Amino acid sequence: MHLINFTFDSSVEIGTDGRRRYLDLHNIYAWQEVSYSSEQRKVRMSWILPPVSSFGPHAKYVQNLPGALVLEFRGVSRFAASPHDTEMPYSEDTCLEAATFTPEGEHSDSGSGCKVFRDDVGHITFAFRSGFCLTIWAEEVELLHDRMP
């Protein structure tokens, strides 16, 4: 899977244009939704920045961040989801635990183990604190946002 205009600088942080660990999908952004267009072979995952005032004394660090982020996967050949842990509150579905890349042939479905492995082949799994996982097989993924300082 080719990452077009960003990198994963850790299992939860996205970097752009030389800005490492710039967009934190675990501590700062809250995951909102996933959408799939079978005709266009696209999956879109979106995150939002909670109100800046909710960060208290740390608000100054997030005030210039984009208010919304979308990862748009193109050339999707497959995606799979594992169930939410029924013992966990649904509020934990918004908190990304880790995004991991897995080489082709390692495993075929979500929730069967995640290795931290990054390259331009294979697939990506998004594991959330609730136990929910979403795995996507695609040719490429691009970061879209509402604004960047």
C-alpha cells in the first residue's frame, strides 16, 4: 500500500512534509466513521479534533491543527472488521490504539494478531481501544484535511 502524502511515524502518529509525529490519532483526534464506495473501490476513515477548549492547559498545542482528517484508501480490494469487545464502552471505539502494517500473506482478517511492520505492500489494521479492528487492503492511501497551518 503506497502512502501518498504522509507517513506513520509511530503506530498512532502521522507525519507530513517533514513534520514528524504531527497528527496524533490516539491522544488528540477522535475517530468518527468509515465509509465504503464499492463502485469507486474507496474506503474513507475520518477523525475529528475535539473542541480546543477540551484540552485545558494544553489547548495551545492543538489550536492550529486541522479540525478534520480523512484517510482515503483507493484501489481497495478488501476490508474486514472484527467485533467490538462487549465488555468495553462504545466510547472506546473513537480511540485508536495502533495502526499496523502487515506484509502480504501474514494474516487475512482483522483481530488475528498485529505486527508492527511498515512498507508499501501488504495491508493496514486499525485497532481501537474497544477491541474493534478494521483491516484494509488497498493500492494507495492519501491524507485529506480541512486545513494545515
